[in-house]
Amino acid sequence: MSKEHRKEKRNELKNYVKQHKVVSTVYLILRLIVIVIMIPEIFNRNYNNVFLCVLTLVLFMIPSFVERKIKIDVPDLLEIIIILFIFAAEILGELREYYLTFPYWDTMLHTTNGFLCAAIGFALIDILNGSERVSFNVSPIFAAVCAFCFSMTIGVLWEFFEYFMDVVFHTDMQKDEIINTVSSVLFNPEGRNIATTITVDSITLNGMTFDGYIDIGLRDTMMDMFVNFIGAVVFSIIGFFYVRKRGKSKFVEGLIPRKKNDNGQDKTKTE
């Protein structure tokens, strides 16, 4: 890389920081926190935690990669939400064990994921249409349904990934849960296809006693899908009215990425 090219890159970085002060500040703070957490993990040889820190730093680069290489403008509000989401999931959730400390931490993240993926679904329709301003040429209801379906598909694929990790690498991404009642046709004394509910006071596994039946991730998966559904529905409804009003909501506009023009600028900002 020539000296002039390096200088040009530095100038581009400086200009980006000036134009996106809030995003740059959030990036800087979160990256420093991750690095501070990673250093003692290296010395303690907790390589799994080190990997999570490195993964987090890499994931932080995705929005800027999308903007530079794919020429998609990621709004500042969406970019901040994405990096906070990554930090909350990987660093707070996994390393600081917020998934165990706060029972609804995972639920919150899956709800947010459904909301964000619906926004990305709207963006894909917008980008594929490829017009200059509020380029949704499809009907508002069609755009909302497509965004909803995209969000739910991503949610399902993530649950597939969690199941794969649990089965192949013996993790516990689909968190187990103790429940005290079980309904099944197997318990029907007459052998009929009618579910019978029984109360489980305790079970003993390998000498360890538990105060109920161990549900191996089914309820966790279904709850994740349900809250993803809620997030997707909420944004799809918001997006429906956004398309219907031809893009007059600044809040929604701040959540939908757009294709940049040939000069590398958001098309909506050049008009």
C-alpha cells in the first residue's frame, strides 16, 4: 500500500468519525471494554472466552464492512443497536453469564432480533426495487409480510444452529428447564390418544435429585420463536404504515439500510 493510499484511508476514517460521532464513540467504548476483558482471559488461558472476545470484535466490523464493500448505507441508529446487541449477547450474555443471572435476558435479545431482522427484510425489498426515494414499489401489506417472513426465517435458522451446537459440540444453547407437570398420551391408563397430565415431584439421575422434570430445551426454543414473532410483528406493522405514508417516519428511516449511489452516499441524502 502506497503512502498516498494510506493517507487517503486515514482521511476517510477522520471524515467518517466527524460525520458519525455518536456511532464512533459507542464503537470505541465497546471495543475498549472487550479488549480489557480479553487481556486477563489470555493470561488465565481461558481460550474459549478469548475466542468469544475476538468473535465480538470481528462482528463489530460487519456494519462498516457492509457500508464499504457492499455499498449499503447502515443508518447510525441501526448500527448502534446492532453493536449493542452483539455486545449484550456475546460479552454480557456469555462471558458475564447474564443468561443465568437475568432469566429474561435471552428473551429480550430474541425479541430485539425479530425486530431488527424485520427491518432488514424491509431493506432488502427496498434495495431490490432499486429506485431513488422510498423505493417500495410493492404494496404495503406485501412488504410487511415479506419482512415478517424474513425475520421468522432467520429466527428458525438460529434455532437450528443452537440445536446443532448442542448435539454436535455438547453445549447448552437451548437452555434446559425444570418443570413440574407433564402431559402425554403415554400416561393414559387406557392407552387412548388422550393426553393425561401428571405431576412430577422429583426425578433422580445418576444419584442427583431434581425437583421436577428436565425439559431439554423445547420450552426455550418455543419461547425464543414466540418473542421473535412478537418483534417481527411489531416492526412489520410499523413498516406497513411507513410504506403507506411513503417514508415519512424518521424513526423507521433510521432503522432501514439503503443502497448507496455511485458516489458512495445514501441515495435519500443526495436529493
